[in-house]
Amino acid sequence: MSAASVLVSVIGAVAPVAALLADVLRGDADPLPQPAAVLRHRAADMLADAVREQWAAEFRNLRLQRQLASEPTPHAEDQRLHARR
């Protein structure tokens, strides 16, 4: 075995161990598994939040559309002024 192949083998073994150690020290390791009920509850809460945000955006959009529809357009206002002359 040549020195280069030994060096490659050592680096190949040390690199994953160093990465795992760095993850553990940073706290990036896999969290402890949580009960399925907790995960379902968290997912349901996230979905409810997303639905509330979507409905709020829809209501804002509808309100703005109604507001724009009730305001006279500049073109219509010009026509009314022309008709009065």
C-alpha cells in the first residue's frame, strides 16, 4: 500500500467523524423524536395560520376591489364635466 492511499483512507475516515462532531457541538444533530400527536398538532396549527393569512389577504383584495369600483374613473369624471358644458 502506498502512502497516498493510506492518507486518502485516513482522510476519508476522519472527515465524517469531524463533521458529526461539529454538528453535535453546534446542536444540529437530529432532535429527539416527538410523539405523532404533537407533530400533527403543530402541523394543524401551521395550516390554520396559513389559512388565516390567506383569508386576510383575500378580504383585503376584495375590499380594495370594491373601493376601486366605487370610485369614479378619471375618464368617467371628464365625460360628466363635458356633458355639463
